[in-house]
Amino acid sequence: MQLKSSLIALLAITAMGTAVAHDRSPPPLVRFSGTIGVDPLTAAGGVDTLNVVRGINPGGRAWMLRTLKASVAKDGTLTARGTNLVFTSGDLIGGRGGVTHVAATLACGPAATARKFNSGPFELDIYGNFRINGKLSEDGLNAAVMPDTCDTPVLLIRSANPTTGVLGNWFAAGIPAPVSGDDD
């Protein structure tokens, strides 16, 4: 009986320690669940124009991203997981073509004055799957100091050069999700 009581007490203490450790993670600033693939052209006044979002050009062909779950913490840590980032037309349909790395850009604020925060490059596997985990940067060198709120958030998944770190065109955008609670 004494052993059973000791075991229950130990399990309770462990659970409390885990809960306390979990509470130390920074709260989310913004979350995304679901995606919108890029269509390189958009109609503006009845005329096709480039589908530029927050000053970033689209990929040259239509892309899709089957799933995306992403969260940006108030300390600028981005965690994102995407599946099947692939072309939706032409001879490369269903594949990633020559794109081997992606990055994410979070834009906060109205289109004309949005602040942009970028991740580094992360590998895109042959099936178009990726994981991005790291701190966002506003200047490409230092961890970003994030705003208190991220109004009109836009998360773009972009091509990235793994050698130079230069980010390219966008292929997909995340759909904003509730910050609190479970969106599954």
C-alpha cells in the first residue's frame, strides 16, 4: 500500500512538473491552419496582373500545398509543417521541380505598411513536405522583436536558396486560425 501511494505521489509531481514546464513556452502570437496555393495571376479591374502579396512576387506557375499547420510565438519562434507543396499544372504536375528549400515570411499589418519577418531556408523533400523550426528575423541577421499583436497576418511559403539564404517567390499562403484553443 505504501509503495502504491508513493508511486501515485511521484506521478502527480511529475505531471505538475510537466505542466509547469509546458507553461514556460512562449504564448502564440498567431497560428495558421490550412493553405491557399498560388495562382501567379490575379484579375485587377478585368486585367490579369501578377499576384503580388505584401510586396512579394508569386511563383511563375500554379502551386498547391495540401496541408499547413504553423504557429508563431510571441518570442518569434516559428514552427510549421507542410505537406505536398507541388506544381498543379504542366509537365511538372504533382512534383516540386527543382525547388529544394523553402522559407516562411510572416507579414503583420496592412499591405502598404506590413512588417515582414522571415525564417531561414529549410529542406523541401522530394514529395514536397517540409518542417520549419526556428526564430524569425526582420533584418536577416538578428532574431526579430515581434509586435504585441499581428494584425491582418499573412504567412507565405517561399522558395529559398540554402547557400545564400536569399528568399524567392511565394508558392502558398497559410489561413489564419484561432490563437487559443484547438483548431483541429
